[in-house]
Amino acid sequence: MGDGIEKVVEQGQSTPNRWSTRLAFVLAASGSAVGLGNVWKFPYITGSHGGSAFILLYLLCLAAVAIPVLMAEVMIGREGRMSPVGTFDRLCSQHGIYRRWQICGWLVMIAGFVILSFYSVVAGWAMAYVVRTAMGQFTWVTADGAAAIFADLVEDPERLLAWHTLFMGLTILIVSRGVRGGLERAAAWLMPALVVLLLVLVVYGTRLHGFRAAVDYLLRPDFGALDHGAFLAALGHAFFTLSLGVGAMMTYGAYLGRNSSIGGSCLLVATLDTVVALLAGLAIFPLVFSNGLEPGLGVGLAFQTLPIAFGQLPNGVFLGTLFFGLLTLAALTSAISLAEPAVAWLQERRRMSRVKAATSVGIAAWALGLGSVVSFTEHSRIDLLAGSIYEFLDYAASNVMLPLGGLLVILFAGWVLPRSVVLDQLGGNHRRWPAIWLRLARYVTPGLMLLVFLESLGLLA
Ligand code: TRP
């Protein structure tokens, strides 16, 4: 499409790139926030760090760190109304801000792009497992058998490639349909679907004999367990689970209507995310404990422990298929948000059509993902990177760029952006809450973000 036609098309839209309602924003942002972390990380760190005592600590960290940073991202996005790069450019020139702050926009956008590249590979595993469970491959599987099935998958580059390609294709398809027709519509269908699948699993879990043990593990308060490790885990996870530091929430904020309250919307997103994480624990642990298995963290729990449980339970094929379907949906709504900042940037910088921009980002992230695809095979170690390509990208993005991005964003919103802009974005008619936010964002949140950053660099262990 030529430039001229595109402009006409853009002008032809009455409200280009805006969510149709506040609920659409809340669903899309929750879709980004609810991801693999809610399913395989939160329940386990809660169980192993003091149950409901940990949950209280986690809620404090959400309030003091994650929600203020989320509000900062959304606020910056809505003030700039462009991709992260465009937004920082615009805010710097509009308010006479030192231009080096533009690096922030690049940092968060590149982090999102890098994460998308390997996120798609891991999401591909979940898709592959939908098929495997549906075909009954896990019926009466042993622990060794489950491990072998997993190894078979991740050590087969061709199969991984196929799933990675399929997942990225789906992501591009949704993103290329635009904010309302793609992102919004996907979130409106996928989020409720995800909650329903989760509820089915929870209800099933309540009827298993391991349910009490699960509730006990997840909720029994143990304030003695709240040590320095629990604090750092709560802090890091609160930040991670709200998908901060990659410009995703910033770009979603750019599409938020002027009259929607940022504080209220962000609070809703954090609440939904937490509810889903708790439900995930109530869905997963009864399966684990009813089969005398050990709860664990991450990939092992989802792809090796749970399949054993599905193999032994009545209706296990059905439940397992639901579970991996759920994981796939959760990953899809997160992947969309990872792609959006770069897509928006290509559209505004290169004047590309939406479809072309989404396809370009998708193909580039897909190509970078090939590095992760081969990372799980035997000879994948690259000495220069001190590990496989996947390990390197994951570390650089998750442990360095993401917390650094979050720290810079909160400093920018708290100290650099003119106070009048902040009060105006957050305020509406209120004066008190914005003032409280500003105090948190200036003094408390950056300090805690610095802790997250040092911890993820391994400097606080
Ligand atoms: N929030 C996601 C989860 O809980 C993971 C995640 C972290 C993410 N950063 C992100 C997702 C950025 C999308 C964009 O699993």
C-alpha cells in the first residue's frame, strides 16, 4: 500500500488505535500479565515461602513496587500516545527533557522483542503437549517416561521449529488485525476461556483427596518462613508477573482513553492477575498431592510432574488437554503484548501497514527464536555466551534489561516527567491519590526496584 492511501485509511478511522472500552484495556493488560509465571511460578514460591503469610508480603510488594511501575508505564504511554521509542522521543522534545532518556524506549522495546523470540519456543512446548495429552500418551506414564517424552520433544529441533512457527504465526495473525480487531478481540475471548478452563480444573481438584494438602501447602500461614529470600522472591515476582519493563503495558497505555482512571484500571489488572495465580495453585496442587508427587518449580512441574498426575487420574486425558490448552492461551495473550511495541514502532517510523509491520516483527523474532530452538539439543553450548543461546537471551532480557527498564521507567515518571503532567494523568478530580503515588514513585519504588535489579544480577544472594 502506498503512503498516500495509508494516510487516508488512517484518517478514515474515527479513533485510530484506541481500546473501545476501559474493560478492553483491563482484559488485554491482564492477558499480558497472566502467563506462564502465574501457573508455574507463583503457586510454588507461595507454597515454599510460608503460604498466606507470603501472599500478604507479595500483596505489599505489588502495592509498593509493581502497581506503581505499572501505573508509570501506562501513564507514560498515554501521555506519548506512540510506541515506546516514539513516546520517549516525543516526551523528551515536548518537555525539554535530556534526550538520553530516549534510550529507555529502545531498551524496553528490544527487551520485549528478545523475550518474544524465546517465549514463542516455550509456548510451542505447551501446544505440543495439548496434542500429546489428547492422544493419551501420558496414560500410566512413569516419572522416567514423562522425562523421556519431554526430552524427546525439546531435543528434536525440527519438531520444536514446527511448533515455534505455528505459535508465532498465530501471534502475527492476531496482532496484524489491529488493536480492536486483533488484540482486543483476542483478549475478550481468550481471557474468559482461560478462567473457565481454570475453574473446571479447580472444581475437579476440590474432589480429590489431595485437595486439603494442597490448600494447606498453598495457604497455611507461616510467618517464620518470611526471610530475606521470601522478600526478594515476592519483590521479583510482583514485578515479573505484571509484564513490566518491556514496554508492553506502555504501549497498551497509549491506546487507553483519556477518561479512564489509570489507578483503578491498574488495580483491576493486578487483582485479576493475582486471582488467576491463586486459582492456578488450587488447580495444580491437588493433582500433585493426590498422586504423591513433589511440588516443584517451572518447566519440570508443568511438563514432567503434572503429566504423571494426568496419567493416573480418571479423566486425565481431558484434564491434561485442558491444562495445556490453558497454558497455550495464557502464553498467546502475553506474546501479543510482547510484539505490539515493535509493531507500533514500525508502523510509525517506517509508515508500514499493520499487516506488514506485524509480519516483519514476527519473522524477525521467529528467526532469532531459531537460536533458542537449537539451544536444547546436546551440543548447544557456546563458550563465548557461557551457555546456550536461549540461556544467554533469557538472562540478558529477564535479569538485566527488564529490571533496568523498570527502574528507569519509575525514575522517569517520578523525577523527570513534569509534576503537572503526572498529576493531570493520574488525577482527574482527585488530588490525594496522585500525591501519594508520586511520593511512592520517588522514594520507595526506585529503592525496591534497585533491589530487584541487584537480586536478578545475583548480587544479593
Ligand atoms: N507476566 C508473564 C507471566 O506472569 C510473563 C512476562 C514477564 C511477560 N514479562 C513479560 C509477558 C512481558 C508479556 C510481556 O508469566
